[in-house]
Amino acid sequence: NTNKQFTENGRIDTTDTAKLSGSQSTEQLHALCRALLLHAQDVYHKHSIKVRELMAKKRKKANQIKSVGLETKQKKDELPQANILQECVSLGVKIIFERKVRWTLKKVQEWLKSESSKDLMTIDWLPLSIFDSRSQFVLSFQSFYIDVSIERDEMTVTRFGENGEYRKVFFHSEDEFEFFLRLELQKRLKAIKTTK
């Protein structure tokens, strides 16, 4: 991309040609960063509570041992790690991947309309918090049903067939998912045309 994103005085250019960074607009990146910062604070807070409770239990146990008159050598126990960075990266990847999947679903729905199909896909997202580690939705088109779960950068698609069979497939990009979805929908559209 040869678009200049900086003006001559070194400031970031906010014209329409420079509003996107990769697949995200500057506003979306700003919102994502704020969400991740809030998530980091939440993870740290939960970790602090967990460590405080753990330390209180250890002190209580040590006092009970002393009251009985048994003196033992204290092992140096390591405290559990907060894993704030891993949690934030995981959530950020999931949020970006989900956004791309939503865009892909919109594209496929438009393609389906252009194929002169009267039927459209029905997509029902599970109402989870943005801070949940996964996203989930169900997609249906006539007799084609899939249950989709997104965790980090992996999408698990469980397909339910007409004869009770089911198959699980994993995708790591929205392009792979779009290809799979279009193929499945094309099969259904062909079946409609041959039965007419």
C-alpha cells in the first residue's frame, strides 16, 4: 500500500485514504485497545484477589501448625502467575477474528442474494460479553445447519446433516470459512434448481 499516512509535519494523516490500518479503522483499533486495557485491569484484579485468598489460607495453616507445637520448614511456594499479556492477546485475536467473520457472513449473504435465491441464511449469535474468551453463532440455510465457535484464532464448525450425521471442521482464517460456506450453499442452490 503506497498511501502516505503521515503529513509533511509528521502528524498522522486522517483523510479517508489513511483511515484503515490493515483490516481495522483507527476508531476500531482505539476501541479495541480500550477494551484490552479494561480486560487487563480485570485480569489483574481477579489475580490479586486469588493471591490474597491463597496467602490468607497459608497464614491460617501456618498458625494452626504453630498452635499444635509442630514447627516445620516453610517451603517457598510460588504464587500463581497472572498471565495478563496472554489473556489480552487471546482476547484481542478473538475480537479481530470475530469481526472478520461477521464481515465474511455479510459478503456471503450478499452473494446469496445475487444468486437470486429467495431464501437467505439465518444467523443467530449467542449473546456473550465482548470480554468472553469465545464467540458462538448458529447458521442455517434450508436443511443446512452449522454451529460455529470462535476461540482465539481458531474457528470450530460443527455441521449437522439431514440424516443425523455431524462433522467437525476447524478453520484459522475467514477466507477458509468463506470458501467452505460458499461450497455448501452452492450444493443447496443446485439441489433447489434440479428439483424445479
